[in-house]
Amino acid sequence: MTRHFAIHLPAGLPLLNSNQRPHHAVKARMTAAIRAAAMEACSEDPTMRAALVSAGTGPALQRAYILGVLHPPSRRRADPANWYPSFKAAVDGLVDAGVLEDDDHTRVVGPDMRIGEVVKGGRISLHLTELDAVTFAAFQWRAAS
């Protein structure tokens, strides 16, 4: 049976955008805050917490497809791909929480970024779908020889 999880970061958390050019120290603080928020969201979600407990010392998921959803603070046009630095930091938080062993190409497909409904203050959500080895292999891109 395929498992699905939804991890919602708190609304109003400052997010990183590819168009920003913050000082490296500011960027590092924002990245750390997003990672920590994702890790905390994993521990607060009852289904994720149960998956982590049942996994014991290993990762909760061996392979996953990750859909990243940007919930903008307004209806203004937005390009969710511009928030990739925030999604990357959040996925790193999943690794920190023990959801995934690593977020490299051998374990993760995505994050595939989309726009979601408006949320006051804005936020991002990560929707994880557990993949078996066969389904994961179907996602892999192969160059034609």
C-alpha cells in the first residue's frame, strides 16, 4: 500500500526566493529556520510521527516523490519555482527528521513545485508519496543512446 504524507510549514515563516540576494549570513539563518520548521512539522504530524516510530533506527521512507506546494499570501501571480531554495531547505529538514536517509537522486523524485491556495502570510507544504523500487525506476529519466 502506498503511503502519502503532507508536511505543512508554518504560515508567515520567511521564505527564500531565487530572486533575492540576501547577505550570506541572513540566507544561512533563513535556511536553518526553514530546515528546523520542516523537521518540527514532521514531529507534529501524527501520521509522519507514526511512520518514524515504526521505522525504528532507519529512515521512514526508502524512496519518495515530493510535490512542493507554494501557498502564496495573495492572489498575485507567482512562479513557484522561484521558491526552490525554500523547498530545498525544507526537504533537507525531512532528512534531518529521519524521514529520508538522503535527498539525492537515488531516493527522491522532486520536489515538483506547484502553486496552491492562498494562505494568509504564505507558506510551503511538502506532499510525499512513498515509491516502491519499480515505480521509482519509472520516474528515472534515461538519455537515448
